[in-house]
Amino acid sequence: MLKYGMVGGSMSAFIGEVHRKAINFDPRAKLVAGCFSSDIEKNKEVQEVYEIDRIYNTYEEMASAEGARPDGIDFVSIVTPNSTHYVIAKNFLLNGISVVCEKPLCFTVEQALELESLATKNNLVFAVTYTYTGYTLARVMKEMIGNGKIGNVIAVNAEYVQDWLLDELSDPGAGQNLSVWRKDPNLSGVSNCVGDIGTHIESFVHYVTGLKIKRLLATTNTYGEQLDLNANIIVEYENGANGAYWCSQVAAGRLNDLYVRIYGDLGSLEWRQEEPDLLRYTPKGEAPRMIARGTSYIEELSANEKRVPSGHPEGLFVAFANIYRDVISDILARKAGTTFDKECSYPTVSDGVNGVKFVHAVIASANNNSSWQEI
Amino acid sequence: MLKYGMVGGSMSAFIGEVHRKAINFDPRAKLVAGCFSSDIEKNKEVQEVYEIDRIYNTYEEMASAEGARPDGIDFVSIVTPNSTHYVIAKNFLLNGISVVCEKPLCFTVEQALELESLATKNNLVFAVTYTYTGYTLARVMKEMIGNGKIGNVIAVNAEYVQDWLLDELSDPGAGQNLSVWRKDPNLSGVSNCVGDIGTHIESFVHYVTGLKIKRLLATTNTYGEQLDLNANIIVEYENGANGAYWCSQVAAGRLNDLYVRIYGDLGSLEWRQEEPDLLRYTPKGEAPRMIARGTSYIEELSANEKRVPSGHPEGLFVAFANIYRDVISDILARKAGTTFDKECSYPTVSDGVNGVKFVHAVIASANNNSSWQEI
Amino acid sequence: MLKYGMVGGSMSAFIGEVHRKAINFDPRAKLVAGCFSSDIEKNKEVQEVYEIDRIYNTYEEMASAEGARPDGIDFVSIVTPNSTHYVIAKNFLLNGISVVCEKPLCFTVEQALELESLATKNNLVFAVTYTYTGYTLARVMKEMIGNGKIGNVIAVNAEYVQDWLLDELSDPGAGQNLSVWRKDPNLSGVSNCVGDIGTHIESFVHYVTGLKIKRLLATTNTYGEQLDLNANIIVEYENGANGAYWCSQVAAGRLNDLYVRIYGDLGSLEWRQEEPDLLRYTPKGEAPRMIARGTSYIEELSANEKRVPSGHPEGLFVAFANIYRDVISDILARKAGTTFDKECSYPTVSDGVNGVKFVHAVIASANNNSSWQEI
Amino acid sequence: MLKYGMVGGSMSAFIGEVHRKAINFDPRAKLVAGCFSSDIEKNKEVQEVYEIDRIYNTYEEMASAEGARPDGIDFVSIVTPNSTHYVIAKNFLLNGISVVCEKPLCFTVEQALELESLATKNNLVFAVTYTYTGYTLARVMKEMIGNGKIGNVIAVNAEYVQDWLLDELSDPGAGQNLSVWRKDPNLSGVSNCVGDIGTHIESFVHYVTGLKIKRLLATTNTYGEQLDLNANIIVEYENGANGAYWCSQVAAGRLNDLYVRIYGDLGSLEWRQEEPDLLRYTPKGEAPRMIARGTSYIEELSANEKRVPSGHPEGLFVAFANIYRDVISDILARKAGTTFDKECSYPTVSDGVNGVKFVHAVIASANNNSSWQEI
């Protein structure tokens, strides 16, 4: 059984709980160490609730202690504020510990490449939780495209739209506290909306199609705030096709609407995060088919390990759990000296690097009269 | 921390895994004992995977041993074949252990009443996992109706339709093995389809409306098999309104479609299990509103403890986890000598009794020229 | 070119205008005579707006005059209040004039059979505008079932639900005037809701499946009014399968929701009047296909004469126009001494007879403790 | 009663029939003259079917003869191939006859401005059938935005996607003949896809929001053909907000999917041509409301003249008929020396001018490395 630790994730932090419950889906890993909060009481609270063996006051202490123990943790899950991902991840890598890190990986391309290099050099697993790629049908979509079901990709339209920052737009005082750091470049990097949700579009489209972006152009909208709250992006892939990406946090009536549509010369695939158990597949010249997760007519391998039967909503926890399952399998394989071989697998530090490059290119284009930026 | 055990649920049994993962959402309970299979190897397999303290060869042995231990389990989760629920549940109750049992509770009304009586007499918790009542919006729906948002209920239309037994209908040899026991009265009781999924309609409508069925009439269809695969039921509630229920396992194109619509004289509420994060609410004379889980405009208490933010699908595991959370809270309250007080709570053995009565009334009506049967 | 007349349909009457515009889709027929209102000014108003050759003060006068003229009308369109359909239709038939009549055909089975007999004896066309059968995809549905695409029908679920009488339920004074006659047995016959919209369910299911109802049972709800506003019906077809029908005019949030689902042992077809250009077709064991009107993958003959291309909503007028087109073709064929031969055609007086029988059986069952009524 | 003529629209031409039937909805206009085809037999065929008074061999002859007659036509409907719109429209304007012209108005900005100038100078009505603005809910949408229901527009996302040219892309020989002219610049102007359907996006967004485009940038895709089949466009409105437009004729599974979403700082409105009777309205901070056409809770004036009741699909013919009704009212008002005063009215030659400018700007940007083009 693998042992893991966590940095961040006090009982009141939403995303840490989700990670813990998702890892809990897999009996092959157990939480044994943590630095859940700089507040010593909050740190202890998690220890008590989860009966955790050891807690640390700082992540540096944790990284060096765990790296030194013969029974130290096999991987760490980093669920701290975005601005701290880089230093924490680097610290654990330097102590020989694999990393699962929330997105965005970090704020600059240099940092991103450094983390990628450290992980590769030390043969460590480094996953970035672009969670939505963990849904079963996202993986089926990837395989179907890989199997030629829609032919060559000729057009992409993808969006990720929310409305939860609309309140702040018209009345900053009424906003939710959570968003304060999202408007501060020191805490959010060069971008708010593109960094927060636009990168999910980029990583998801890349995950399912394998397409690489050659260049892109963009407009962003700040509506008087310091950072972007809305962005339109046109990308050109290396195969010559174009894609349009739209992300927004001020689109009234849209909650968490990642909607990805891939059009090929032999058909199309359309998928929506808010209805993750449904995939709309149209073979050229035929009627659209509403493919449901868990059904016998799906031939793709990634559909085999269904955790809940068809017609029973899979939910967000399963998306996280699928990513962690792959991470755990990979670490176990490396420990056993074998290779983790899986058709559809988890987003790695390289995807994190792509994400950081993407965000910088979008902001650079927006700041340069929407001119093309090579990636 | 509570300790719990499980009867049934080997690694290859689907529903046992779902229960374990769902209970795992709550750090207040820990799996310490089990009788996961009569096959000793399979029993050991679960023990090893989950590092479980003690396993037993029979449920009788487990019930008496755990009942006798000072550190014995606080509750048992029963996930065995339907025909064994009664004897197993009875055994644990007699040993002073609270029970969570998969539906259907048992096969006869006498058995059901006996279990209810045993639980009450011994002040034990007895939950029946009518899972779909665990979705957050099912609970919001219950509160909204309770708060008068749709006025008096004047009509109900509810259905639960699947298609997975259609294959067997036309070609018995090609069927899935799983369904064999569903067609055998010794293993399924007097009904297949009504007992399996029709009871979910009955319990869900009762859960959200509080309405009691006064009488009902029904037709069932066996299509040449021994037990029902399709049923149409008209119910009359004690308030005089009628409801139409339809359940089927041979409706091509429908996976697990529990669809419940409640119409009142001031508005309506419509909800679908396959899209559990959406509730269609129409106040009389206004446009339908698509209420999404996790949003600030929901005023109901049951919406407060959201595990995932709006727009992120909640999924089946959360429905299970919500029921277990209430069960755990109730057991802890009883141990502390207090009362578990919650607006929307879990289905109990009394709901299980209603379910058994419902199934028998439906089959009696179908066998008596669809005449009215009092409940 | 055929000549036609109209009884009823003053400029302020909604349905008369719809009929006129729908017939206008066909250049083979022209409005030349009418008795649009007993109010002489309103009668003249239509004459002036539409430049009509001759108007009459009474339908009796019109029927005999037109029947006597060598250039008299070829058919009459009757769009008067329901209680007058019988006498008007009879009058025109006796004068040798073909009839298109709004539903319901009449109020008693005897009247219905008399009209059927008169039409047959005189070889006259008699259409009843069960309009929804005129949608292109309703006809495609009929052909697909006829071609065996879903095998043998094993279950039916159909409903027609509205909410426009909900206002009157709770506050009679606030109701719309239109509904007054709907609550008066002298003006509505034995039923309000079943007669008004329930019959559409019966006729539509019969149209697409060809199934005949052997017997039925029902509950109705009047909510303190004189006539039914809601009804649940279970039918048994001659092939042994059951169907559940629900009609209501007090279901908040539902406008004109005729929703028909036919399940066979090889697949299913599901269609909704409010989205008439879409047909959900699920072959057994495959993903549901969203069949759109006007596409090349539809092989059925009835899809050939598309009036608007795919993706452009067809609308209610086309449903009416398709029925009138068939009526006109039939009359022209009879005049030419040939036979009108068309796979999918219009509802006739025989369908009107079935409708009247259906309504009476439903009310008889509801009045007799929901006992089975043979048809 | 007005008299009108038509150029183009033989019996086999789809769109001419649609125009004739739509105008037929209005008893205030009558078809009396035409030049339906250069093929004399086809010309006569329409005359016979519709009993038309006079036909002409050429449009020039028709324009001068009708302009000279005291009882000449009041307006002409031009439904010929796109490349001929300009000369025909000009000819009728010069003869003092009002014009209704299919879109695109013409191929160059100079031609467009000339037509606009001629119409204005002679006080003639000149409508361009951007049909989708004729749907009742499109007009309600316009009024709601005008009334401030969604506040200031801060983001727009609109698309118009089809798949009917996908066949030609991969196999030119298998294509439909209709599309040949769409790939020939002599017959289609500088653009195929943007000119054909992209302009509908531009005109619709302008119609409902009143926003003017300041500048735009674009990519187009020809996939080896001579003209564009897919285009992505980012626009900047004069108010500083951005919009993203996507048009495609090679998006498998999409038929005629004009989907327009307008986001304001107080709410949003979302509408889809394929479901024209439904408008999704989300006031900030509230649940989305599914507004249906024909309901009493719509307060906008444009909803008053409903032709079919709520829940009965309106359809494409009504969209056309609504535009023609306004055109007829305007011509009658001018003849009476009064002013046609209507909140929501028809698209005019000025909208046609905007459309031509839009197409040229898009192509210019695509040809200039996607640089911004002022409009």
C-alpha cells in the first residue's frame, strides 16, 4: 500500500476534502502525513479527524523529513493557493517525492520547465489535476478520436463559462471573499480567468485530440478590474485547423460549463462537463447518437472499469478518483521496476507546462493588439 | 469514531464497493469487521485490500461475536442478495446492532413488520438504502413542498424505466447472468420489476411529498416470463389526488430513468435521477426555473452542506454518502443520549415496510383484474 | 382547382384563421363560400378580408345552396364550437358535400356512427383534424413502426399535459372566459379534459402504431368542478400489451405537451409535439439516435415532400397543411374516379368514432370504480 | 389590398415557395405578376398553379411594365441567385417599386450603398429577409434587452453551424449540385460560408442588441476549396465589449444551428433558432427561466400578436410571415401618408449594407494575418 501526504487542505478548505475523498476510492493508498495549515490548530484538526500519523508545521520540514524516512510518503498532494505551488512542488521533488499538484502548475514558463525537468531527471511522477480529463467519457472521447471515429480534426469549438464573479463586477463590495485573490496578480499570476478556467479548455482539447497549438490570438476583458474576467481566443493547431475558445466568469446563467466540441471530416464528438455521462457522437451523414457511459455498445478500453452502472451519474469525485488511480498505478509500476501502460492516462507536469505557456501567450496577444503569438 | 461491519460485498460485487466508498466519505466511521463472502478466499481478499481487523465465515457468527464484544461494530451494512436480507437483519438486531440494509427490505409484510418492531423495541437505527432520496436536490424538493412552494399536491406522475432486461425478453439465452435470480420467485419474492425499481418510485414520492397511498390498482406484464418486467399503477393518495406510476425494465433507450413530477395547485417540481443536479420548478403562472444544486438562490436548509460546488456533478456516491452521514449522525446522537434532529433525513425500516406493502398490493391488483387494493 | 367553404371562423376566432392559412399552403383549393358567424357584421368582415364570393346567414342555408349549385363547394371546413359539429357535419353530408371537421367529432357514439355511415354511403371524404398526426415526423414514426424498426409493441406511455386551466381551479373568477364552455356538459359533452386533449393521445398512438384498444380503466379528477380536468388511463391493446395515458389541464409548467413513447421488443420511438422536428429512435442495444426532420438518412416515404429544409422548424401550420393536402388529394382522386393511395394519410371519421368511444369508456370507468371497460 | 410580384421562384425552387406561402398568411397582399424563371415553361407553370394575372420573360421588362401601370405591383419579392440581387433590385427601385430581397443584398459595399441610397431617395420600402429576426421570441429578446432586463451587454457568443457541405469536403463528386455555385466567387462573391450564414449572426446580434461593430478580426478555412467553409471571428463593439462568432458548414451533427447568447451585467438571454419558441433568460443571481412563446408572463409588445397558442410550435413560415406583415404595414402606411410605427420591425436595406461590410471585413482580416479591420 502506498503512503501519501498532503500540503494544504484544512477541514474548511473545499478542494482538499475532495482530493482526500477521491484518493480514498483507492484502497492502495493511505494518508499518513500532512501540513494542512500554517495554523497549528487547524493542522491538528485534520490529524484528529483522519487519524493521521504525523503532521508538520511547514512544508519544507515535511518534505525533508518524509524524504529522509525509510517509510516516508510515496507522493504528496498539493492543494494550496496557486501562488505557492511552485516552491512546494520543487521542494518535494528535490527530496525525491512524487507530486500531484492542483492547477495551475505555477506562474511562469521558467518555473514550469524547471519542475518538468526535476521530475524527469529523478524519474518521479508529477500529475497536475486537470480534473475533467478524469471523467470516463472524456477518456472514451480521446480513444474514439484516436481510433479515427471522426477522421481528421477540422474545427474545434470549446468554452468554459461561469457566472460567479458577475456579482463583483457591478458591486465589488458585495462579492465573495474567495475571489479577492483572484484579482491580485501577486496571487493569481498574469491572468485570472484564463489561468483559472481557460487552461482547462486548452488541456482538455489537447487531451482528447492530441492536437498541438501552433499559435493563437486573443482578446481579454477586465471590465475595470486588474485581471481578465472574460477572454476570446482563436487558436491554430499544427495540422492547420482552427479552434475558438471562450472562457468567462461573468456569463449569467452558466455555472461551470466546460463544453467541448470536436469536428472531424468523418464526424463529430460533443461533450459537456455538467452532463459528463453523455457524449454526442455524429458519424458523417448519420443521426447524432447520445452515447451514455457504462453501456455495452461502447467499445473503448477506458470504458471497461466502470465504477457505477449506466444511468447512475458518475460525478466529480470519480473524475478525481480516476486520475489518482492512474497516478497510484504509475508509482506502483515504477517501484516495481515496470512500466505503467495505459491508453488513457493522467495529465502530467508537461501538460502543466503547456498550460502556463498558453496563459502567457493569451495575455501577450491581448496586450499586443490581438496579434498572433507562437507557442 | 464509529466502527462498522459489512455482510456481502466481495471485491467483484458492485454494490458493496459503492457502499464502502460512500461510507468512506465520512471520517466518523471505519470498517473493522465483515463476512464479505461465503467463499473463504473472497472473504480474505476484502480483508487484505481494506486491512480489516476481523472476518467471519457466517453472518450468524459475526452478529453474535460483534454483539458480544465491548468494541463491537456500531452498525452493519447488509449488501447481500435480496432473499437473505430478512434473516441477516433480524440476526443483527437481535444482537443489539444497528442496521443499514439494501432494498427491498424483505419479501413479506409480516417479515417487514417484525424487523420494524425489533428495531423500535431496541432503539436501534435501521436504514434502508432507497438511495435516490440522498441526492441534495431530492432533499431540496422535499423541503420546498413542505414549505408550500407548490401548494397542495393535485397530481403526480412518476416513472422508473430501464432497458437492460430487454435482451432476455426476446432471447433468454443471450441474457446477462445477473438477471437469472430476478426471474425466480424464490430469490426475488412476488415481483421482479415492481420490487426492484417500482418501490423506488413509491418511496421517493412519499419522501418528497409526505403523501400516503390509500389504495392502488395495477397491470403487470411478464411477456411469458415468471415475474413482471413492466407495470402500470394508478394510486389514490389520502388527500384524494391520483398518481400514475410506471416501471419497466424493457423500455429500449432508457437506462435508469427515475423521473418524478409533482403538481400542486400553486406550482410544480420535476426531477430526474439521471440529471440529479437540476430541479425544474414552475410557480403557477410563471416561467419554469431550472434550479441548479449549489446555488445561492436555494433557500432550503438541505442545500447548505454542499460537497461540491454548483456546476460540478454530485454523482451517485454523494447520494449514498448523504444517507450514511445521517445514519452515522443518528447513531452518534443515540450513543450520546441526544436526538438526531434533521429536516431531511434517511429512509428507515418504516419506509421499507411501506415498500413491501406496496409491492404486494400491486401484484394483488394485477392478479385480481386490476381491482383497487387498499394499503 | 377545388372550391371550399367554411362554417365558423370569424376574424377573432383563433382556429379558423389557422385552418384558412393552412389550406392556403395548397394552391389546389380556394375559399369561395362561408358562414363564418351568426353575427352578420362578423360574417361580412371575413368576406371582405378574404374577398369571398358568397356568405350565408345559416349553415343550413349554405349546405343546401352549395349542394344545389353546379359550381358549389367541394368540401366544407367546420370550425365551430364542439357541441355543433354533429348537426353541421350531418347537414353537409346530406347535401353531398365532403367534410373536414375539428375534433371532437361529436358527443355520442350514436351520432359518430351515423356520421361515419353517411360519409361511407355517399362516398364522401370526412376528415377529423387530429392535427398532430400531420407533422412529418409523426408520419415517419408511423412508417418506421410499420416497417418493423422497433419490432412488436410491448409498452406505450403517452401523455398530453397543459396548465392553462390551473388558474380556474384555485380561483374560478380569475379564469379565462374561453374555459367556461369547457366546464359545461351541454357544451362539452361528458368530458372536458379527456374529450379535449385525451382523445389526441388515443388517436395519435393509434395512428402511429395501428394498435386497437381492447379495454381500458381510468380515474378522473374534477377538483370540485363539474367536469374532469385530469385523468389517468390504463389501456390494454388487442395484442396484449398495456399503455398508460395521462392527460391534464392543471399541470403547472406544461404548455401543450403531447409526449408519445412507443416501446417494442426491437427498439423504441419517442416524440414530443413541442419539438416536432426531432424523433428519438433507439434500436435495441444501441445508443439513442436523434433523428431530425428533413435529413437524408430518413428512408421513409413520408419524409420526401419536405416543405422546409432540415434544421428549420416546421411548425403547426405545416401539420395542418399536410392533413389538408391529403384531403384535397383524396377529393381530387375521387372526382377523377381514381384512388388516393398514400402510405401515411389523414385521420378520418372512423378515427373520430374511435375518439368518441374512447371518451365514453374513460368516463364510464371513472364512474364505475375504475373497472375495465371494453371498447 | 396590395399587389405584389416575384422574380425567381419556379415551382421547383424551394425558397420562392416559402416566400409565397408566408405572404399568403396576410390577406392584405396578392400575387399578381411574376418572372419566375427564364425558362418559359417553368414561368407558365407558376402562373397556372397560382392563377397569376401576368408573367414576363425578363425582370427588366417586368420592372418597367409594372412601374408604368396604374395598377402595377406595390412591391416585388426577389428570390433569385445571389449574384443577381443587385441588378434586379436596382431595376425595380428605379421604376419606383418597393423591394423585398433575399440576403445577401449584393456582393460589394458600393452596390449596397447605391441600393440604400436609391431606396431612401425614392421613399421606397426595401426589406432584406434576414428571416430569423421574424421569430416572435427574437423580437421579445430585442425588447427585453431594450428594456434593460440584462443591463449593459458585456459579452456575446453566437454561432451558426451546419454540416451539409461536409460531404463535398472529402468527396467533391458526391456533393449536392446546389453547392456548386457556393464555391464559385463569380456566383457567391468573396465569401461562401460567411456570406451565406455568418451574416445572419451579424444581423441577428445587431437586431436584438442594437450594438454596432467597431472592428473585427477573423480566420477562415477553405480546406482546399476556393471559398471559406468555416470561420472564426472576434468582434469589438462600440461599447467596448467583445463577441465571438463562429460559422461553419462542415460541423457534423449540426443542421441549421443559429445559437445566440447575449450576456449583460444584470442577466443573460440565450436563444436557438432550432427551438425558436424557447428563450432562456437568467436574471443575475437567479435561476434560469425557460420563457415560452405565447405565455401571459411575457410583457413585451411583440408577443401580443401570437398566431398560434403557447406550446404549439410557431415554425419558419411564421418568421417569414412576420417580416412580410411589417413590410406590408409599412407600404400601406406610406401609401396612406402615415408612419409605420412598430417597436420591433423588419430588417432593411441598411441591415443589408451592414451585412456586406461585415463579410468584406472578415475576408480582409483573414487575408491579412487576422489583423483588426475597422467597419
